[in-house]
Amino acid sequence: MALCAMLASASLCLGSGTAASADLAGNCCADLEERIAELEATTARKGNKKVSLMISGWVTEQIMGWSDGISSDAYVGTSLNDLGTRLHFDGSAQINAEWSAGYSLRFDVTGANGFVQDANNAKGGEGPPGLLNSYWWIKSDKLGRVAVGRQSHASDDTWVDLSGAGSIFAANLVIFDGQNFNLVPEGTGTRAKARWGDIATCYTVGVGIFADCGGDRTNSVRYDTPTWNGFVVSTSWGEDDFWDVALRHSGEFGSFKTLLGLSYQDNSSERINTITDSQLWQANFAFLHTPTGIFGSVHYGHETPDGFKDTDQLYLKAGVRANLNPLGATVFYGEYGHDKDMFSGLLGGAVFSGTTDICDGFAGTGGRIDNACLANPGGVEATGSKFSRFGFGVVQEIDAASMAVWLKYKNHSADVDFSSNGAGQSESMENLHIYALGGAVFF
């Protein structure tokens, strides 16, 4: 995305040089192109006589309140990986008039974060800095760019967004906040072993992230074509083995800025915690109406895991960028997401909860699933799930400090379908409510 390029090269985006994710992702965002030059002009630069060094990144923290139907509390923390605190070291050298080469080193500075925190753990996620990117690249203005090493692959962060960097931190298609909180079967007042991420698990990476299911870094070779009429084609291969291809377009049509992302990935590699071989399709479209500031983005993903039910992911976001004060743009937004049949954690693929099956995930809760498991040992299995989420918030950009602050609300709801001796049933979960006041400073 434009912001992807912005975040990638100016340390507002989250990727290997394209678009954020999310998250486990690398190039997730899109924003205003003119911000790139402004940010680069204030970035610390050094290096030897031949190769430059650019240091950039961001620091982000928030106060997150939550209520899971049993109790409530508030924690201080950040988000995971791409939306957490970041440190970038990038460099390049000009070989001749056409060719250039360079490198990228990027680290996430890990602290307590909403992806790992839960009702009993306010310090979740703390640890040493982690390596995100480590690759070199060589580029021809006519032939394109090749990169080799640990990086964001071609289909990572197919999601695009023109709402602004701060809005992407506040509202993202990946469930950076709350995925590790325990599910609470409705009316039981008891937390299950199963967690929200267990019914939002991507088979490709085996982690409960809701969407952007190819959103991890890979050891790979990536190729990006030169831009032609706003189009860029990318492909990558690596690990043992995956391959993917993506098409992206950035354009302006009258008073509208638009971004398009399409991708396909075929994975047979054991990546983070891959559950099975899978194929993943993703499509995204985003727009910004420049005179009014009205924006929108829609993302659809379809994953086909070998031996399991297909899954579907839908994420919508819309709002307006308004100039209400001299500090910078004020962004109002709303978001909605719906995932179907992403219950791999209840079939023994859970990363954070460690559930072995649906009965293990809900044992001792006294809910419908637990009662069915007690009545029919070995005769209960998960057959499907629905996970819906919505949220809204406001982001204030502070241009003079290269900063954004936000206030947001998120709501998670879910149903798990199961069969007991062949008879279909369903159990609803208590809603998870999340409130947060946070901010990010980019440097």
C-alpha cells in the first residue's frame, strides 16, 4: 500500500517494503505518499562511504481495559510484532545509474502485549527483542527487485488501508488484542481452557490471528516487478516449501485514491505452528475520497486446509479523516469482522491454550459442550464455529511530534457448533469487551 511503502521505508508501515498485520505480518498499511519524503528527511542516517544506514521505527503502548463476563481489569502493554514497538536498520548503495543494492534488519522490542495477555496474566509477551527482517536486496529500475533472507513474503499483508498509520494501529484485521483470553460459555460463569484464538486459527501458520492467514515472516526469495501503470506483481518461494504470488495496484481516479491487493499462497512448510498443508486466497480493496476524507476497506480470505473444512474471513473498516484542529487529522472509524469455521484449536491445533480437542477445551465449565462430553465420552466433536467482532474509535494525529493517539472499543462474540453422538448442537460464548487508550510515536 502507499502506507505500506510509507511504513516500510519510513517506519510507519509494518513490512518488508510493501504494506501491516498484521501482525505476524510485514507490509500491512497504506497512507499518503507525501509523508514518505517528510519522514525520511528527519530520519537518522549514517553508514560507510558506500552503504548508507537509516535508523527508524516507532514506540507504541496502550492502556487496555477488558471485561469477559466474569470480571474486568485494565493492563498496560503494546501489540504483537508489527504493531508493537519496532526498530529498523535499513541501508542502500547505488551501483550505477540503473542498479542499486541494500539490506534490511528489523526488530520488535517485546513487552507485555494484548496478543498474549489474558485474565490472569498482565505481563504476557514480555521477553527479549525478536528478529523480524534480515535480508539483502538488489534492484534494477527496469527489471525489478530481488530480495533474499528472512522477510515478508509476496502474499503477506494483502490487506490495504488508506485511513492512516494511527488508525491501522487502533483497528486492524488481525486480533492483536484479546486472542489469548479464555472463552466463557454463556451463563456458566466459568472460563474454559479454550481461548478466542482457538476459534480464529489460521491453518497456514497455526496461530489464532483471525485474518491475514499468511501473516508471518519467511526465509525466502522474493521478486517484485517494477511498477507499471500502478500495478506491481510479486512472487516468493522458500522454507520447505511454500510459494505465492500477489498483484497490487495503487491509483487515483478523479478525487479518489484506491488500493487493490490480490494474492494466492500454497503452503506445505511447517512455519510457526502449521497444522496442515493449505492453500490461501486473499483479496482487498481500499479507497479514500480526498475532498471529504471518507475511506473504506474490505478484505476477504478463503483458506483450504488439507483434511479440514474450508475457512472464510471477512473484515470491513470505514470512516472519515477530518481536519478539525491544527494538530493533524482526526480519524473516526468503525470496523466489523466475521470468521467461519476457524476452530482448529478445538481439534488439537491450539498454540496458546494447548487444547487437545473440544472436550478438553471446555471441560469443567458446566456448559452444553461440557455436559455433552460427560454424557457421551468420545462421541463429541467440533463441527463449526462463528466468530464475529465489531469496534469503533477515534485517532488524533499529531504531526509536529510524528505521533498518533487513539481511543477505541472492541467486541468479540462467538458460537461453537458441535455434534454429540451425531446430533448437532451449538454453544454461545459470553462477549469479550475491550477498551483502550493508546499512542504511538514514530522516529
